Amino acid sequence: MISLRPRRARAALLRVRRRLGFEPNALRREVDRRQRAVGVGAAAVFAVLAPPACAGVVCAAYAAGVRAEHAESAGHHRLTAHVSGIEKQDDGEQRYTYARLSWTAPDGATRSAVIAAGRTTRLGATVPIWVDERGAMSRRPQGRTDTVAGAVFAGAGAAGAAALPPLAVYLLVRRRCDRDRAALWDAAWARLDRPHIG
């Protein structure tokens, strides 16, 4: 059985092209051709502005992310903590379990912290954690995946920002063209309503 997805995708693209006024048609009026020309110009402006804007923003965001990676990895350490105690609390509706973690900081001092734990947490279990330069538990430092994701999001934001001015111009022109088309339709209907003599 032949899939209809390519046909549906092509039909959807044709509908979008028709609605944007990019479809060639001998019956189009001057106002339609004007809107089409502005649309093509807006698309060309976006094609010129978007690549360098995205490239510049992505490079800057990636470089900043790499610097953050080095800065955070220098002051953070991955250690193994042990569950030295388990505390359970019951507020009548829900039951909460907390685990007290203990570990040895890079300076040799013993540290501890209480975190939320699951019901399967057992006394003496080991948990990998990150600590900062003082030995206190901290979040995971920024990694390469975080850097790449930040650069991608920054590039997408730059592309959206580059698209806004030409899109705004096109929408304003389209609104004006819609008013002109409505006036042309009204004039055409008025001519049809006039009585013909002779």
C-alpha cells in the first residue's frame, strides 16, 4: 500500500504557498502581485540576515559555555557519599523519606547533608555527588551537552529575532493589501448592482 504522507505534505506546502501569495496565477491583480513581491523580499532579507546572525550568536554562546565548563570543573569534584541515616516523616496524608549523606571533603573534613530520598534507599548505600571547592554539596557542573544545548537555543533565538522585522513588514503590507482587495471587491459588486440600460 502506497503511503499518502508525501502527497499530504505536498498539498500542505501548496496551501501555505497559496495563502502567502507565492503561487503564480495569471488572474492575480496588481495588489496580489505587490503582496507577493513584498513576501519574496521579506524571505530574501531573512535568508541574508539569519545565517550570519545565527553563526555569530552560536559561536559566542558556545565559547561562553566552554569557559563555564572549565571554570566550574576546576572548582567542583565528584565524590561518593554514604547514606548514614534515614529519617521518615508522616504528615497524615503523605509519607516523606529523607536520607542523611556523609562524605569526606577534598580538604579531609567530614561533611553531611540531608536530601529527599526514595522508599528504596537503604542505610549504608553509596550515592555519587558533586561538591564545590569548600566541600559542600552542589549541583553538577556544566558539561558539553549543556554547552551545545545552550548554543542551539541561542541560535534558534537569533533566527527568530532575525525573522521578526521582515515578517512584521510583510504582515503590515498584507493587511494593507487585504483592505485594498476588499475595496476592489466592493467596487466590483457595486458595478454589478447598477442597472444596465440598452
